Amino acid sequence: MDPGNEVSNENVKPIRQNKPGSDLQPAMSSELFWDEEHRRQSLEVVYKRAENHALSAIDWYLHAKRSKKNCAQFLRLGTIASSAVAGLLPLLSQIYQAQLSSLSPAWTTIALGVAGVLMAIDKFFGCSNAWMRFIATEHRIRQALHEFQMDYDIEQSKWENNLPNPEQAQAVLGRCKTFISQVDTIILQETNEWLVEFQNAIKQKEEPA
């Protein structure tokens, strides 16, 4: 048994997976070996690290999207229902004057107030905007991942005897670096959009006060 092979198997650590809904965490690095015998194995470790980085981000956005979707739908439906009640109460009181003679017009104001509060909550916490933003970001990361996976398959098809030479290994490493940076940039752009929306929401609430 080759001693170098024993060392590489001991030092190549499994990729750490993030739990669904938990904060995104960077992957643990591994000690890699770039001699001819271990070059392909090391490339596979780097490739899996980059792939899992994107998969963890996709899982995070899919999990976060569900909670924002439920929140946005509840607030929007509540706003629609409250607005509808506010619009129907005066009409019903006119149609059924005898039965609804004791109905106070103040209930219309209350219904409008509830609709306004629900809209303000949605605006302040950005549930509807976040739902749409998460959908778009997850799609962008998934699209980048599919392209990355195909590029890796294309590079593998060029390997003689299914083994990469040093130049081919450098090409794959460069592609992995670009892809990880691409995913991080997509996440950063989404985060910056959230910061701008949240700051604007705070400003809009502070101005009337």
C-alpha cells in the first residue's frame, strides 16, 4: 500500500453540510495532494466543495422562501379581506337597514385600519419582497450551478485515461474559484437589496413620527 495514499485519505475530510434553515457556513478546507497519483482525487474534493457551497445556498433560499411565502400570503389575504369588509359594510347597512340599524359606521374605519396595519407590517418586514427576491436568487444560483456542472463534465472529457495533467487541473481549479466567487456575489447582491429595502422601510416609518 502506498504511504502517500494513506495520508491523503486521512486528511481529505468530508464536506460539511449545512442544516436546512441554518445560517450558511463556509466549508472546511482539506489537505490536498497534487502529485500525479492523487491529482484527480484532490480535484474531486475541490469540485465537491464548490458544488456543495451552491447546494447549501439553494437549500437556504428554498427554506427561507417558504416562510416568507406563508407570511406574505397571510398578510395580503388579510389586507384584501379587511378592505373588502370596509367597502361592503356601508352598502350592507343601506340594503339591510332594519337588520343592521345598530351597526356603527366606525366598523368601516376599523376594517380600513386593520388593512393598513397589515400592509405596513408586510412593507416593514418585507415579506412579499423577500419572497420574490428569494425565488429570483435561488434561480440564479441554480442556473450557475448547472453551468458549472456541465463545464466540469466537459473538462473531464478532455482527460487522457481519465486523469488530468497539471494544466487541466489548473483549469478546473480556476473554474471552481470563479464559481464560488460567482455564488458569493449573487448572495451579496441579494443581501444588499435587503439592506436597501429595510433602510427605506425604517426611513418611511420614522418620517411620519
